[in-house]
Amino acid sequence: MASAYWGELRTHWRPLLAATMGLGFGIGLNAYTASIFAPRLIGEFGWARSQFALLASFGLLMIVMQPITGRLTDRFGVRAVSAIGVLTGPIAYVAYAFQSGDIRAFFAIAVLQIVVGTLTTSPVYTRIVAERFERARGLAFSIVMTGPPLVGAIFAPMLDWLIDAEGWRTAYLVLGVATLAFGLLAVSMTPAHVGERHVVHEPAESHGSDYRVILGNPAFWVLIVGMVLVNIPQGLASAQMKLVLMDSGAASQTATWLVSIYAMGVIAGRFACGLSLDRVQPHHVAALALGTPAIGMMLMASPFDATLVLAMSVALMGMAQGAEGDIAAYLVSRRFGLGVFSLVLGLVGAAIAGGSAIGALTLSYTLSQWDSYAPFLMLSACTTLVGALLFLTLGRRPPMMQGATA
């Protein structure tokens, strides 16, 4: 049994590497690099922190784009969809490099990045795992989801050094070249026709039936509401993380390394969660893993600002961020099957984006009122706990959606 478990990884290592690399150099990388640029941009152009906090609210676009991306992946396959995202995504980094400092232009570029970057997100690349893995599916999901934090942990210090040495404009250009090069490599390694065969012969009227069955499944609503609540802090965890750490007393360079610890926490969380999902009841894994960051947020909001405390805080927050992608993909694959896997995961991704956007708007308001991150951190800790506990309602052995294929 153990040999069969690990044998799946040996057999399918190439598509697993393609998915990991593709997701790692997709738009998800932005969550670990955006905050490195934030202090320089704010300092040079004089933007208010409350203005910059609105950046994460553009994740609302994902509410529309993620389901579209999922449906496209179910129909045309991973390779076709990801290739478009890889070729168009670097345009945003080039545009960032040549911006004039008007925050409206910066926001417009961010919108462009989200629209095209959605084609390089988890509803696309995790489809490879859902099709190729059965016994080791949880671990395989965790490996793929490790892509962005692993690349982020490596690139964050490099970008910080490059910004100091050559300027932030050069750093954006280097980031664009790297995402294009490694993204194209991932596309070339992706097996042809992954995702295509499940819908190519479906009549058009079956699409409406898919939505009716999905929306009628109680597990779908638990996933949606739970993911909204646990993702409210995500606007803080991406572009604002370095600013929060500096606000807590960390020096700029120390804050950069703490961002790397956050990324490493994501990696650790992903592997721990992936292995657990293959062995433990997934609703228990979800509740524990997604509730953990509340401790980190409470610590960060506290008056204890020693480097060790801050490191522990970001590590705990990162571990939960690492778990959420695995949990979402695993639960969707087991509860809904492969026929609509990317579509359902796209809808769940829309909920994740919606939670992040709500959090960004809330953060902007709390910063404008108190000029402190502490109120938002405490609020986020509460919503995170409630969202995590919702997953306990999923029960032990749910029926799979009728007509689904595991």
C-alpha cells in the first residue's frame, strides 16, 4: 500500500513538476513579492497606506474570472489555457516598471494582471493532479501548491537586493522575464489533453444542469462561506505584510526576511496538510489548519514586537495560507469529481478572492480610522476562527455529486 502511494509520485513526477512550476511562476507569486515593492513605491510616490491597501480589493475581479477560467480549463484543457496566461502575464510587470507614479495607473495595471493572471491559477494547474493522482492526491496537491511560496521564499530576498542595487523598475523587469521563461517551460512539460476529454462531447444544455447540481450540494456552500471568512486577512498577508512588520518595529531588512519566513510557513503548512488529508478526516484537517492563523494574528496585534514573536506570528499565518489551497482542491475533487473539478474550484477561488477583497476594503477603512493594523488583525482573527469551525459541519463520509468521476 505504501509502495503504491509513493509510486504515484514516481510515475507522474513530470506533470507534477510542470504544475508546480506553472503555479509557482503564475500570478500567485505576486502574493510573496508585492510587499517587497510596497515601501519603495509608497516612499517615492507619496501614496497613502490606506490607498495602497485598496490594491487587494481588486481581487473581486477573481469572482468573475475564476469560474470562467475553471470552465475554460474543463473544456479546452490545462495546456491551452495556461499558455495564454503565461504569454500575457509578464506584460503587467513591464507596465509596472514603466509607470509614472499615478496610483490610478498602478491600479489599472493591477486589474490587467488579475484578468490575464487568473489563467495561471490553481483551477488550471491542479487539474493535472486531480486526473493523475488517487492515493497520494493530498500530497500531490500540496506539492503543486508549494510552487508560489517556494519561488517567493527564493525571490523575495533577491528582489530586495536587486531593488537596492538597481532600483525597483529593474526588479519588475527581471520578475517579468523569470515568469515568462519558467512559465513557458511549465507549458512545454504539461501533458497534452489534460482536462479536455471530460466535457468535449457534452451538450450545451448540460452546463446549466452542472450549476444546479453544484449549487444544490450543501458542501458547496460550506466551502464558499468558510473560504470567504478565512480569507479576509489575505489583503494583509500579501501586499501589506512588510508594511505591517515594519509598523510593528521590524527594520526593513528584517521585515524582508520575515516575509520569507511567511513563505516558508506556507510551504510547511502545505506539506503537513497534504499528508494529513491522505490519512485523516479532511473536515478535521480543514478546521485545525485554517484556524491556526488566528493565533498568529493575535500575536501580531499584541504589544509584543520582539523579532521572535513576529517570526512566530508570520509562520503561523503562513502555515494556514499553505493549507487552504490543498484543502479546497482536495475537498472539491472528492465531493464533486473531475467532470466539473475546475469549474467548482474556480467558484471556490472566487470566494477566496471575495474574502480577500472584503478584507482589503475593511483594512483600508480601519487604517483610515486608527492608522494602525491592530484592529484589523483582531477582527480577522475572529472571522478566521468562525470560518474554520464551519468545516466541521462537513461530516465524515459525504456522498459524491451524482455523475461525478473520481
